[in-house]
Amino acid sequence: MRRTLTMAVAAAALLLPAGPLPVAEAGGAAQTAVGRWSAREAQAFWTAERMASAAPLPPAEPEPPAAVPAGTLSAPAADATPTPTPTPTSIPTSTPTPSPTPAPALTPTPTPTPTPILTPAPVVRPAAAEPGVGQDFDGVPVVGRMFVVKGAGAYFCTASVVASLGRNLVLSAAHCLLGADTQQVAFVPRYTRANPRPYGMFPVLRDAAGHSRIWIDPRYRSQGADRAAALDVAFAQVGPDADGFRVQDVVGANRLVTGAGYAHRQVTLIGYPASAARPRLCVNRTTKFTSKDARIPGSFLRIDCTGYPGGTSGGPFLIRYDGRTGTGDVVGVIGGWKTGGDTADTSYSSYFGTAIRKLYEKAVAAAKAG
């Protein structure tokens, strides 16, 4: 988030220093073969201590223009006039059913026996607060931390499971996962410092060349976080956990909704603040914010919620939130304008319109195929 440049977040980063990563330990980057990155390798690398010391990601830089064909922002501009009725995805609802045969693990293991969804621990929502007041809480299974390595540092953002045919997609902000140096990526549902892996760890898969299977609009890659702020969304394919279960079969999923407009009377915002041991929850309305800065074009969802500094980037904007399951319909993620905002008390999201729908469909098709 752009707010990572503020003094408050700089202080938070000092509390959770990334630090140099050792290169000779078991499960470390130097010992992980290209194209391989299993749940067991991810767990060996992302120890509880390393996860606790991870810092919010620094601001993203555009990738070299030659890496991806440059484009214009014509699609996001068209999204500025959304369809009047939300267009839900044509996939399972926010409370999915167990798959009879879970996907195989990346390394040979016995076929596990499916277990019921969401039974390990109930979702407990904090006592109601005034609209716009954030509160730390114990989290929900579908939202967690996304851990990444960039350069010699360990970092994190917020991510959430989104329903898909392959039952293996997570959603975050593009600026969290941008860059060829993004490595050792893993999603940890309902992470807290006291209980760092309550539902296991799900590695973001790699292709044969060793690149993480992450989908970001090419225009965001080539134009960067300001010019392409309206496209600050990413999908990533995660592999099964160490027991061979797919993430959606373990924790459930939110449903992606596009074309729903900007103004919502009640949105639940969840994110992982840099200096907090637990995630944060807030409920408030959203409004439409249109940038007057020519360097950051577009219209965005805006929400006033206290206490969302660095680390909360990628956190979901949920409508029709179900407090029993901890799931809802996701209409945004913290990001977009100034990669989420320049203060900790007001957050933004790129608008989920046609461009995001197409990106999601591309990710679903690719993740299901391989």
C-alpha cells in the first residue's frame, strides 16, 4: 500500500524486520528445485518465526515493458459505468460442498479421506462496534496471510480464497504479487501469531520454468501501480496442503461478484495489519471515489475503517457477509488508488468490473487445466 511510505508503517516495518534470509537451511530457496514448491517445502521454509518477522511489502515497481505487451486502460475506463445488477460468478456459492476426491499432493502421498468443511473451529465475530471502527479478532478460515520472498526479504500481504471450479484459487492485490523476484509464495488461512497454521499451508504453485502461477492484468505489469491502479487485482493458484487437501475443501470460499457498483450499505473489511498479532475486522459503507490525479486515473471503492496500515493490502471487501461461516461475496480488495490509500483509516479498491471478470475467468480456466 502507498501508506507503507508513511512514518507509521515504517515504524511497523521496524517491529517486524524482513532481514536477510539464510540460504543454507533445509527447505530454503537455495535448496528448492526449480518448478517444485510443495506444502511440505513451504512449511519447512516458512517457519513460525519467519512468518512472525515478515514485513509488509514495499511499493511495487512496473515490470520492464518488454516482459509483457503494453496496453491502455480502456477496459477499466469502460468499467466506470457498471451494470445495474450484480453479476455473480457461475461457480459454487460462498458455502461450497466437500469434493468427494481431493486433489493429489505435489509429492506422492496416500489419498486422504475428505473431512467436513469449517468444522475445526467456529467463526467468532467481535462484539459490534460503531461503523468504521476496526477491531482485532481471531480471523476467519477463508482469509489469511500471503507470504512472499522478494530479494533477501520476507514479506506478507492479505489474501482470501475465492470460489472456483478447481477449488484452488486465492485473491489478493496485484501490487502484492508483482515482480519476477516474487518467490517462495504461500497462503496461510486464518494466520495468527499465537496459532500460525491452524488450517495448514498452501503453496502457490510454480510452472515448469519455476514461475509462480499468478494472474495479473498485463497492463498492470507494464504500466505500474499508479497508471494501472484500476487493475490492482491478482489471482494465484495454490497447491494442496501437506495432507493432500485443496484449500477450498478445507476452509470454504468467498464468491466473486463483479458489476455490483461502488456504493454498498454494509461491507465487511478484513486485513492483517503489520504490527498486529491477529487480523482486523471493520464494517462500514463504501462510496465511489474518482481520482483527480491524472497520474492515477480511474474510479475506486472507498471505505473509512480505522487501523488498516501496511500488510492489509489484498484484504477482501465483503458484502452479504455470513457471520456463521465467515464467508461472503467479494467485491473488492484493499489496493487500487495509491495501492490502497495514504492513511491507515481510509482504504480503497479497484472496481470489480469487466476487466477483473476476464482476469478471473482466465485464472479459473488455467488453474483447472493444470
